[in-house]
Amino acid sequence: ILRQRSYGTSPNLLSSSLLSTCRGVAGFWSHSPDRSEQESAELMEAMQAILLLVIHATWGGDARAAQESMTLQGNLASLVRVHGLGEKPAFEITDRTNDVDWCRWAKEESNRRTKFVVFCFLNLHSLMHNTPPLILNSDLGLNMPCSAEVWTAQSASAWGLVYEKAQNRKHSCF
């Protein structure tokens, strides 16, 4: 898988209503992304696939598969590092009802959540097997995932409203 670089182009773990909206936005999924966007999507898809393989091998009941999955964990940590453990600047909404903004934000949030799941899973494995963690707490430069209210919004306009409220609450705490 890692050598082939043909992981597909399906969107990453998005809710069904968001996925159908994003597919319908002219030019969002249909345009040919520049190489860095394409590479980023391929890395994320590889991370997600390897994560699922490692989870299945760990709790699937096959001791040999679990042992072989230890090698994949190093690959998984490497992919996360290549994709990036830092955070981009805060997401700026250009239009509250803009489906493209909503889809772009959802993809970034999905990527963030995938990286946190990988981090947690790898650290759980380090505890289970008494091995050093592959990704340290100090390596993470990600913001916490958004609230469930923001994540489960069913339309671009609903998302825009709850996202702005959440951002205002965040800034009023300082």
C-alpha cells in the first residue's frame, strides 16, 4: 500500500449528509487538486487504512496478526509525522452558508480527529506492550477537536452559526 501511492480519492470519514452536500458542490470534489492537496489526501487515506488494519489485528484474536501489526505501527507514526502534527491557523469562514467552507472545514476537522485517534491508539499500544511511545505528547501541536454541536451540524448555514458561536466562546475565555 505505502509504495503504490494509489489510495483512491474518496473523502475522509465525513458524515453522510455532509458527504452528499460536498459531492454536490461544483468544483469541490470534482476539480483536480494540486499535488500537495492530493498527497495530503493520499497520506490521510493511508493513515486511516493502516489504523483500521492495526485495530483489527490487535483485537481480532489472531496472535500472529497482532505481532505483525507492530511493524505497521511504525509506518502509521511516520505517516502522521509526514502529514503534520502542527495546526494550521484558525479556520476563517468567508460565508456562513458556503458549502465549500463547510466541506473544507469538515475535511480539516476529520484529519485532526484521525491524528488524535492514531496518537491515542499508539499510546495505548505502548502501555499494553511496555514500549516507548511512537508519538510523544510534546510532539502534538493540534487543537482539540470541535464540540459535538459543531461537528454534527446538518447544513452549511447551521454549521456556520454554531461554529461562530463556538469561536466567540473560545475567545471570550481569555
